[in-house]
Amino acid sequence: MTFDNQLSVTKYRIRRFIVTILVAAAIIVVLVSNWFHFRGEWYDRKWLALYIIVIYLIFVVVNYIRDFNYFYFSDDGDMLRIKYFAVRLMSSKANRIEIPKNTFAGYKVKPRFLNLGENLILYQQVKKGIAKYPPISISSLTETEKKKIYASLSRLSPRNS
């Protein structure tokens, strides 16, 4: 089985770009136009612009914590291959994991901070014991894609053989 989530990542990037443009346009409209006439210091245009910025920053922080990744998975042949990279701003480091199927020792799924996604942790049998790979965020995968990966990894796990 081979798949990637390029379509989901593209949709996420487009959505992030559109939200950024809409926030910038909203701030410009609030500060420049004469549509907003408020009386009192708490309802000033500057405060409204600040509220919009705070809401946007919350959106950015939540998406940063969720850590969306491009994710490629293949269990074809005699190797388990996973390629992934974060879709965050200013993050372009691509990672690759290749594990021979006969040394694959299992996997674990752990929730992320504030339950805003999940991490996949892979294990490999090496001469000195079991090696643990760094966690891979699978927050950008759909439930169907996750189930397919779990089924494939469970089938390859030595305890299920």
C-alpha cells in the first residue's frame, strides 16, 4: 500500500493563505474606512483591529501545535518507507524513515499536546535492542488514512505475526 496526503496539505496551505489575506483585509478596512464609528475607548477602531489580530494569532498557534505534516507511506517491497515534512512556516526539513520489514519492531500512537492531534512512533530491532524513532505528527491524516496505516503496521508488527 502506498499513499500520500498531498491533496490535504494543499488544501491546508490554501486555507491558511486565504485566512491570512482576509485578516489583513479586515484590519485595513477597520483602520482605514469610515464604516466603524465607535464611542468609548473599548470600542475604538484600534481595539477592534487588535481583537482581530489576537483571534488570528490564536488560529496560528493552534495550527502550529497541531503540526500538520506532508506524509508519504509505503509498505511495498521489503522496506517500510515514510517521508514527511512539517507544513509550518519556515520549516522545510524533509525527513525519511526506511525500515526493513524483517527488523520492524512495532509502533505506538500517542496524543499530542492538548489532544490537538496524534504522533506515530516507530520501533526497529537493532543489534543492541530496540531503536525508537522520533515522533511523527499524523494530525493531517484523515481517520480512514490513519486506519489504513494502523492496519498495515499491525500486520507487520512481530507480535501480530
